[in-house]
Amino acid sequence: MTQSPLLKPNLIARLQPDSWLANVCRSIKCERTLLLGVPYIGRFAPSPSGQLHQGSLIAALASYLHARWHGGTWLVRMEDVDTTRCKREYGDHQIQTLRQLGFIFDEPVWQSTRDVIYQAEFDRLKRLGAIYPCTCTRRDIGDGIYQGTCRNGHAVNKPIRSWRFRVGDDVINWQDENGTQRQEQLMQSVGDFVVKRVIDEQHHEWTYQFAVVVDDALQQISHIVRGADLIDSTARQIALQRALGYPTLVYSHFPLLTNEQGEKLSKSGQAPTLDMLKGLEALQHAWVFLGGLPIQANYLEAFWAAVGVKQKT
Ligand SMILES: [Zn+2]
């Protein structure tokens, strides 16, 4: 691993002391020791359901800085399993935007091309008895926690609508990189959750939870850096990792971009897309949002140098 070009004390001086980024920066030393030979591989995994917006740029920058400050590799993965919402052209546009802004990464992986891989891991879960077919409709289940109706066998006269992961009654403990301890008993919080949706005899869809766990493991991701809206997914992902014999990863969740009402800014909401903001301005905004002090930079290279990222590989 190579050290970032800016020394840590110089970087710390550019950060608000109590910010998420300052905590990341301070943790770099022990993190490197902790890794002990496991290469750092991070990722940014947007859904191509629209153009890149300010919220996703913040997620990209957070995971990019985290990876580059640790001397690690940063991957981009297009999470396009939801084929009704996601479009290739949006993904291409997002990739192009990231490259124009100066992010450096290899050719991204597209989840929509990985059906064979997911099927193989699904079959493994099946052989392990960790999943079961469910015939319940959305109306059968309602809004609450799935009650395990099909856990011990499903109605034979109804079509299979999904495959569910059998959660245990154990409590899953995990720690965020910022030190926060979390615990969750999946049986109480979500119940047996869906890994595969069956649309008809020819069509199926992998769920976010399942695809992300398989990809993180097969891409040898070591660190997950993402928004706090995904904290609630972590216990489910750890449960799947354990069932599949994958390692558990380092998790770091940064605070979310919200509007004045405290609502998350998303693609469907009023989040400005990056076309509405100038690239450098958008990056500066993301940097300040994550806890950086404002930087005087008139061009992209100057911005990246100021935030401790060497642009030439
Ligand atoms: Zn069911």
C-alpha cells in the first residue's frame, strides 16, 4: 500500500475536528495495522436509475477518500438488478460524470450481467437449507414483519413468488468504524427476508441484500463506506455473509444529506443532478458536507491535491 501524498497532520488541519472525515483520518494508522496483509478494496455502488446527483456524489467522495487515504483500491459497481428502474444509459452517464470529475477507477461491474454468479451462490444457500420458497403475496404479508408462513413448507397449489433467507434467533453484533456498537435480532426486526423474487417461469430478480453480499465477497471488498440510510441493511448482510462462509467487512456509515425537513435527498426527490451544479463546485460541496473545511481550488487537480489524493496512478 502506498501512503497518501499529504501527511496526516496536514489533512487533519483541513477537517472540522468532530466530522466523519476527521474520524476516518484519525483511524488510518490503526486501520492499516488491523488489515495485516489483507489488501484494502473499497467500492462505490450506485443504482443507475437516473443521473448522478449530489447525494450520490457525496457517497462516491466518501468511499473514494476513505480508500485512497488508506492506500487502497476503489471499485465502481452498477447496482442495476432492478431492471424496471435502472437503465444502461444512466449508468454510462454516471461513470462518465465520475471520470470527468477526476475519480480514477477500472471498468465497473454491472450486476445485471452476473446472473450466473448469483444463481451459483443461491444454489449453495439452497443446499445448505438456508433458504426456502415462499408463496405469499404482498397482500398475504401486509406491511409488517414476515411471520414465517412458508418456513416449514409452502402451499402446494400456489406459485412460488420468492425465496427467503431463514434468519436465526441470535443477535447480530457489529461495530461501525466510528466505534458505535450495533445489535439486531433479525427475527424481531425483519423476519425471513427475500433473496430472490420469482416473476414468472422465465424471469426472476435478485434482491439488493443478496446481490450486494455476493459481489462484495467475490470482488474481495474489505471496507464498506456508505450512507447512514443503509445501516439497517448491515445485520442482514452479515447474516448472509456468515451463511455463505464469507468474511465480515469493515463498515463505515457517514451521515446523510437531508433537506431542511430532515428528509433524505434522493433521485426521486428534489436532489439536484450534477448537470445543475458545476463539477468542481459539486465536489467542494461534497467535501464540506463530509466535514472538510472549504478549499481554495480553481481547478480539479488542485482540489484533489488539497484533499490528499494523488491523481496520477
Ligand atoms: Zn410465505
